[in-house]
Amino acid sequence: MPPKQRITREMILERSFEMFCLEGMEAINARSVAKALSCSTQPIFSYFSGMEDLKTALEQKAKELFESALKVDDQPGDPMVNICCAYTRFAAEQPRLFTHLFMINQDDPLYPFISREERQDLVRREAEYTGLPHEEAAKAFVQMSVYCHGLAAVRAAHKANFTMDEMAVMIENTYKMTVLSLRCCM
């Protein structure tokens, strides 16, 4: 009977995810993970078909963490401001994950953080909240998406050390100016 493995799949995922968060995906290889777990590479390859399999699992875990961070439907106030603040908070708190998910592996460069259906729902809620026509609310969404992605990218890259409160004020002010300019042009 072979000896029972002391390293579990969950242990490998958890330790690898910690490394991903602290050092980025480029730090993830069989030797570095094995060293972090104080074991050989054998347990890694007994649970994962290869390093790409492990990295895919890590990316999925990062996406789940991001989706959880972006759940702001129950928060009071403007839906667009809330989602922008959640997006920039994720970038500030998880800069390596943000960089990997939204600056390296972008599926949609303009709206990297939200699906088409979620975009449509957010624009609808934005129109209801602000009283803007749907078309104008969609413009506000585009402008705020670009602004917030830039702010989040600067924060994740450590080019500016804005606090969460400072970023929230910047987002709120930019949002107010955006809505005001759209109302003036109607």
C-alpha cells in the first residue's frame, strides 16, 4: 500500500495562490511551489496534469475573488460609483491579481471587468438612478470605465498611493462631472 500523501490538492492551490497574490503568476513553477510546501514536485503533478492546469485553477480562483469583490448591488448610492470604487479597491488590495487579470490577459480591453449582460444591467440601473436616457447612461458607463481602469492601473502599478477614500472622492467627482456634462449636452 503506497504511503498516504501529506500534501493535498487544496494545500497546493492555497500556497500557490498566496504566491500568485504576492509575487505574480511568473513566480509559479513546480520547484517554487514544492519549495514553499517543503515537498518534492511529485504531489503537484499527482493532482494537476501540468503547471498549466495549476495556473488555470489559480486564474479561476483569482476571477472568483474579483467577482466577489465586485458584488455591490446591495450598497446604497449610485451603482456606477459603487462598482468603480470596488474595481479600484481590488486593484489596490490585489495589485498582482489585477495586473494579471486586467492588464496582461485582457479579453475585452475597454470593459475588462464586466460581462455584456452585466454592462447592460448596470446601464439600465444607471439610467434609473440618474434619470439620464439610456443612451446617455451608456456614455457615462464608457467614460467612467475608462477613467476607473486608468485609476486602478496606476494604483496597481504603485505609481500613485491614493488611499481608498481619496480614490472614492476622485471617482465621485469625475462621475458628477460626467453626468453633468451629459445632461448639458442633451
